Amino acid sequence: MTAGRAGEGDGRGRREGTDFIRAIVEKHQAQGTYGGRVETRFPPEPNGYLHIGHAKSIVLNFGLAEEYGGVCHLRFDDTNPLTEDMKYVRSIQEDVRWLGYDWGDHLYFASDYFQRLYECALVLIRKGKAYVDSLTEEQIREYRGTVTRPGRESPYRDRSVEENLDLFQRMKAGEFAEGEHVLRARIDMAHPNMIMRDPVLYRIRHASHYRKGDDWCIYPLYDFTHCLSDAFEDITHSLCTLEFENNREIYDWILDEVGFTEPRTHQYEFARLNLDFTVMSKRKLLKLVKEGHVDGWDDPRMPTIAGMRRRGITPEAVRKFCEMVGVAKADNRVDMGKLEFAVRDHLNRTVPRVMGVLDPLKVVITNYPEGREEELDIPSYPHDVPLEGSRPVPFSREVYIEADDFMEDPPEGFHRLAPGREVRLRYAYFITCDEVVKDPKSGEIVELRCTYDPETRGGSAPDGRKVKGTLHWVSVAHGLPVEARLYDRLFRVPDPEDVPEGQDFTVNLNPASRITVERAVVEPSVTGAEPGTRYQFERVGYFMIDELDSRPGSLVFNRIVTLRDTWAKRVKESVRDGVVLGDRAEGRARIEAVEGDPAGGAPGAPGAPGTDTGREERDRVRRARPELAEAYRSYREELGLAEEDADILSGVPELSGFFREALQVHHDPQGVANWMVNELLRETKDRPLSELPVTPRTLAELVALLAEDTISQPVAKEIFAEMVEEGGDPREKVKERGLEKMSDPDDLRPLVEEVLEAHPQEVDGYRGGKTGLLGFFTGQVMRRTRGKADPQTVQRLLREALEG
């Protein structure tokens, strides 16, 4: 039985050797340390709401258990009656489930162990390893000493075992006031690890516990509770963040002294998640809520899981982000752009497109017949997204466009609408601006009067003429008025806590973290959509219908994320300072190692070899190099590339040339672009593209192998990694090593049966309702075939065998 991801079966399997935690688990598995068991736990305190840092721990603990066919416990460390509440228990359970994990039967509360913990304390007292101390809290702190000065022993340290037992039992009976006595471990007041200087194990609290009521008036502290709870539950790998590294010594001491023998649980520490442009401290998050800087714990600007869920971020994106961050031994800061990339990447592949205008400017098409309306059938997904569907969008004489898509006196490089200029209305017609109508008092532009070419329906001209600008629009007569809330980063600097002495971190709050647009309009296809529905507003961003404030006929849209990183300068500085970004976000922010400066600049200048280049810089390069500007247009309009990919691949001559050469070998524009942007560019962080042994031909051949269904995605990644290091022809590598995809059911069925026979407990667990185990079984088959098996065929065969 496993408690892992609920019902997904994503075929990940084990990710051997990807981090030091998994290396430890692999070692234990190989040695049979725990008899093949892997049991982890996620132990939150029910005194607040979970945030993105907790998500990393959830993904690690539940994911690790899932990969090894084990279980992950959800345990509430509820030993402080002053701060805990059942509402937090419910919230945490909801957050874990939202992330896609299920603890099954393994729900625990430390408060259920109070009697057992008390008995363990008696064991320590009887062994002379614990004593009742009557110093005040301030005196205990003073007696502990400093890092350079050893502590002093309490005058009560040598009480007899009998006296300590008597006092501790009377503490439990409620005979003493709070602070009158504590129970301390008896270790070493000169120990170099200050935690080991007779730490406090129990304290008196005359407070009602949210689950146990008034049954107890003494409560164990974290260091005593945590290790023993792990031992009670037979946890194999207790994973904590680095701030608990010094606590490992007391963890082991308590278990040894209480009498737990090997093989027993052990603690391992990993780096916590420090995310730029936000704070993770519960105290600071509470301050933001209490002082009204945000609208509660689920404010979409908050880093809480509740806030991210309200904003519209998907659990798949959060899991992807946590996997991208990885598991390290040293603390570091992670750029917010990495999270935003994961969000964009998932939404791009899953949500339908619609047109919405945030700042409407009316356009009257004077030669379009009055009273006429037509319906355009518009695809809901671009061709590079493997989803189908379309929606009817009405077109009429009057439409809204974005106000900033028009300029009366445009600068060079502005390719949108201007007086006398022709542009394309997306999916509709070419229009030309003939007249600008202004308010006579304010001088503000209130209307544009344009003419259209009726021969250009669908967005192309029969005579082959091209236009540089494409605008989204919404019919005035049919547009649905909505409220749009444009959310951005909560703080305006990467490290909000970096403030001058005497100032508070709130001085770094971003005043534009939420902008409310009350007069936005969206195409009518969204009418009747349920709260929680997500869309991409074309050319604008990703949005979700707010689940609390939306009403029928009065929709509120939360912006989840923009279409591209609008903090380009900040991302550029972060990359320069050594912060590692991920995948497509990195490709946008960092294009290095070009042979020569595209704009003719000197080394070290923006755009020169080895420098970080953002969208603005690539636009500058294209203005200086007309052939790259034409390449951008061609990649978007003729090849149909995603906008971000066209931008990256046309921003540097070497990249554009590489891309075009690859297409001569295998004409799959988006397929080749995906591998260049998502994989190849990551390899240029430390060496120029020209020094990589991957050539346009070999990359194209690899893409072709995938498109032909000759190899699986895991095999493609493996071959690509080899190509990066040693070059070579991918077809020859596949043929020599027999890596062709296995998709014949007759070949795979014996492997499926072998896996199921080897894991009878997991089979029983799946049939008992733990359908998340499908991913574990799939991973086992994939591992046996070195990634060659077709995952869809494997999962079909597994379902037949498990459910037949």
C-alpha cells in the first residue's frame, strides 16, 4: 500500500542518482537496510497555512515514497496548545490533496502519542538521563552559555531519580504553575553543539488542547516529539530542512537513550526553498495579513498554497517547479522566474485560448456594412498543442482593441496600428486606420475609424501582401464586460528582507502587485464558464475565473501569469549573479555564446558573446539586422512557431542559422524549436553553441526519430545527453544499442506480469483503491526496458492486468 500521488500514473518511476537523498535511499535499498521499505513523513504544525516552501517538502516526501513503492505519512506535530486549530488541519489536508497526493490510511497526530511520549520521558529519568529543572526560562538561557563560552550546570541537575520522577508526575497532575518546572535532558553543558546543552524536553502549559482538551497540562517540545514520533511510525528516512541540521544530534541521542535499536529511523537535511520576491517566515506572512497589506492568507499574491490556488496556479506547475529546483545540501535563492516558467509551461499545454481586451479602445470599421454580423470559427488551441477544439466568435462593424496597440506618432520598431498603417485583426481581416477621434475637452483618443479589406477574411491577403502587426480584438456588440485583477510579484526586490537598519521589510512591497481593471471585455465564448476555469487571453496572459468573487453575469478574472517574463531586467541581473533559471525561462533570459555581436558591439556589451540577453535586447538586434526581423516574422506567420520560441530563435544569428539548417534535414518547425529552446540552450551556459558537438543535422535526426515513433522520450533525452558530450549520429546510436521503442503488447506483457509478481503488496494496494501506484508499476517496467517501452502501452497493459 502506498500513499503517493492520487490517480495519475505519470510513468516517472525511480529517478536514480538525481540527488543525494535518492542516492541514500538507493544505497539502503541495495543493502536491504529496511527490508526494501521506504517510509517518509510530512509533519506540519497545524498553526498556520502552508506555503511554497512546504510544497517542496510535500513533493519530496510523497514523491520519494511513490517512486519506491512506499508510504508517506501525514502527521500533525500538534504539541503547542496555544497556537493550533482544527481549521489549519483541514487547510493542510486540502493543500496536500490539491497537490495531488494521498496519505491513505497514514494520517497521524503527535497528540495521539502523548501517553507514549510521557512514558519515554520516564525511561530517561530512570536512566538518569533527564531531570526536572526549576530555573526560570531566562536563567536557563543564561546558564546555556555562548558559542565561545561553555554553559553552567543547573543547581537542580543532580536531583535524585526518585525526586525527578515525583516532580515530573506532579507536573503532569497539574500541581505546578507554568514556568515553575521543566524537564531537561541530562547531556553536557559544555557540548560544542549548544542544542545538546541539556535541552528542554517538557514544559507546563495550563491550556486546553484543540484535540485533547484538558487531559494534559505538560507538553513535549519539538526535539523530543519529532524523533520519537518517527520511531513510533517506523519511518525510514526523516527528511528535514537545513535549519534542523544541528538537531540531528539530539534526534539520535534521544532514540538511542530511549532504546530504539538499528535499523531505526534517521534524519537527513536538505536545503529549504528560498524564493526571490517573497518571504517565507510565518511571522512575516502573518504581519502582511494582520496589517492589511494583503487580503488574507489566500490572497493571490501570497506564497501560500491557498494563495497560489486562488490565483489559478496549477498543482502540476507547482510539482514541476519543485522538481526543477531539485534537492540540494546548501541553501540558495531561487528566481521567481523559474516558478513562472513552470506555470506558463503547463498552462500553455492545457488551457484554451480566447481574446480579451483589458484597456478597450473602440474601432469603427466604416466600410463594413451596418447591422451586419458574422461568426468566425476560431481554434481554441494553437497547432503545437495536442488538443482540439474551436469556438464561434462574433465579428461586427465595431470592435475593441487594446489602447496600447495604437500610437498616433509611433517610434521606429512599433508594428501595431497607427494612422495610415495596415494591420491584421487576428483571425479576421486587415484594417487600415484612416481617422483618429478625440474628446474635444481632454484630447484623449476615444475612437479610431478604419476601413477593412473584405478579401482578407481569415487573416491573409490573396495578393500575398504582408502586414507586420496582428492585434486581438472583441466585438463591441457582443463583448462580455468583466473585472480583471492583474497580479504581479508582491515585492519589488528579490530579497525583501534586505533593508537598511531600522526599516521594515514591508518598505519593499510592490505597489503595483495588484491592479484592478473594471472595464475589461472578453469574447462571449466565456459566458457561463464555471469559476476556476482557466484561459489564455491571447497576447495578454493566463487568467482564471475567481472562485470566490465571481457571480453569474459578473465574472472576475485573476491574472495567473503574463505570457512572458516582464521582469527581464531583474532576471538578467539574477542570471549574471549566478542564479540558475530553468528551461524555457532560461532560454529567454540567457542566450550566450554567439559568434560575434549581432549588432556590432564589443565583447561585454549587451548582445555580445557570453552576455545575458532579454527580449528588449533581441528586439534591438532585430531592428539592427533586418534579416533577423524577417526571420521572426517568418517563424511566427509562415512556420507557426510559438511567440516565445520565434523571439528566441530570431534574436541571435547563430541560433537562427542553426534552426534553419535543422529544418532542411527534418521540417518540423515546432519540434525542432522545442528541442533547441528547452534542451540545447541549457547546454550553452558554460560553452558556446559552436563548441557543442551537436549539429543542426544530428539534432534534426533526433527530432525525426521521435516524430517517427522510433524512440521514446526518455531514450531521446538519454541520446541527447550523449550527443552533447561526444557528438555522434543519433540513428546510429539507437541502432547499435537496440534502443528502438517497444510498443508491441506481446513483447511488453511478460515484463508487466514480472513486475506485478515482484510487488504483490503494491498490487493489493492498487486493487484496494491506491490507483496512484500505476505510476510506480509503469516506472518499474520502464526501468527494465531502459526507457524503451511506450508508456501508454505499458499503462494499458497494467490496467488490464490489475483491473481485469
